[in-house]
Amino acid sequence: MFKNKSHFSLLLLLVFLGGFSYAFAQNNASKPRFFEASVRPSDAVTLKAGRTTIRLWGVEAIDGMPAKFNLNALAEIEGMLEPNKVRCQLKSKQDNIVVAQCTNGAQIDLGLHMLQQGYATVNRDVIYDTPFEQSYLNAEKDARLQNLGVWEQDADENEDGSATRLYIVLGGIALTIILGIFTGLAYFIMRGFKSVKDAQNQNTDMIARERELREKERQIFAQMLDSEIKANKSKIEAYLIVYDEMLRDLKDTEKPPKYTIAGDIVQAQPSLERSVFDHNTDKLDILGDSLSSDVIHFYARIKNKPDYINLEPEMALDDAIEIVQKAYDNAVRIDKISDRLIDLFSQGGHSSKDV
């Protein structure tokens, strides 16, 4: 069938190379696509990179807002783009418009940040059943609880409505008192005044006791949150020890990497707790605006379920080192933030007794 053995060998080589090229293409197609770009914002959720428009994934712009709100939103995202380079994971593309999840030079998720400041809302159709679903929803909820951005408008409207109702009630009380005076029932009015005074004193005492109980409850929450952050720091440090050792093994030129024998798994983030934070976001005001904002940013980096990355035996050593190094560097950044938070909690008198 073949004229000689060399022709048969050449055919086998072509078949092998074709199969290898197909497998390599299939493997690359399944990997997330990342890109970097120099951008400028055009609104709260849109970036421009030359002629390309980048829409932030998972968030939506808030339509119908006044010019002041839109300018504040634009100033907020501009402040996050100094310098103006971003790193994005491509989600979809159509013509010159791409949808991507982007982080700035400090590796802060821009979409998540705009949710935290109340300048965007969650695109629930997109984030559903993704690893980012809960963190995006929590960020929008926190902005609403703190009356930030668009939620501040609602707070002002509620306050105006409450003031109007208060004026109506006070007007009714005043009218009742005037009618009582004109009826000449001075005796009953004096007794009424005494009863009102006693009720006011009792109400004042009750309000004072309730305020004291709320302060104690919030102080307990602050100490519990400090304990959770300290516990997370211990987990981060243990994580760093493990992955520092893994990096040294990968960079050791005298022995083959362990993953090339049977593969390995990299946990992209430390597995941390956030239950105290998630169940007590309504009490963050006790920490003050600055510290509560730092706490929100810290927990925004914590996922409910960490990502895992497989190191396949055939993976290039440089690629494996890059994956482990990135996970290690991210943990170092979170560790530094936890150190700063622990110091701030101590300075603010919120430190727990547990170390």
C-alpha cells in the first residue's frame, strides 16, 4: 500500500500533529480570556478604549437621574482609574462593544465598587448562579442601607414625607389644645399637662434605655467582627505558608515539580469566614464612615466559595508558577488589609479580647 516505510512514518507524524493541534485549540478555548487596556470612563458602567466600548459586567447604569448624580458617578469611577489602565476578563463581544469584568491597578473590581457606592444596580440576569452573585447583591444592599448614591434620593424623599406627617400630627395636637383652652376646662387641661409631663419623662427614660441597649448590641457586634477578622488573618497566614512552600518547590531546579507527576490543585483564595459581617450589615454605622467602608472593601474580596485551579501534568512550569504566584500575591494584599483593620479596630476601641 505504501511505497516505503518513510512514507508511512510521515503519514503517522501528520496525523499526530493534527490531533495535538486540535486538543491544544480546544484547551485554549475553555480558558478565560483576559486583556489589558488604557481607558477613560464615559458613564458609571462604561469605559472607552480607543474606538472600543467596554461595558462593565454584572452591573447596570441608573437611568433618569439628575445631572448632579451622573457627574458624581463619573467622578467616582474616574477616581478609581488613576492610572487609567485596567485588566479585564472578556465575557462577550459584539462589533466594537465588549462586556467584561474589569479591575483597576489596585485589583479592585470596578463594577463591585460602583455598586458599593450606589452608582449602579445589579444586573441579576447576568450574575445569577455565578461565583460573584452573592457579593454583588450584598454590595447593592450595603449601599442601600447606608443611603449612598441613588439610595440617598430615596432617603431624602422618605425624610420629607416623615416631616410632613409630623407637621400634621403636631398641628392636630395644637388644635386640640386650643379648643380645650377655649372651652374653659382649665382644670382638666392642667391635669392633662401633668399627665403629658409624666408620660414624656417615662418615654424619655425608655428611649434612653433602648439607646443604651442598642449601643451595647452594636459594641458586641464590633468586637465579634474584630474577632472574625483576626480569625481570618490566621487563616490567611496559614494559606501563605502553604503557597510559599509550593512556590519554592516549583522554583527548585534540582527536582521536578510535584504537579507534573499526578497534577495538583491551587485554591485561588484563602477560605475565609464572613457570617458575622453578612448578618450585621445594619450595624456598620457604629464603626464610622471610614472604617465601615474599609470593612466593606475587605469583605468584598472574600468569596463564599473559593475558586480552584487545576495544575495539569502537561502544564508549562512558567504557567504553573504564575498561577501560584498570583494566588500568593492576592493573599498578601488581603493580609495587609486585615492588619490595617485590626489596628483601626483597636484605635477605635472596638477590639475584641481574643487575639
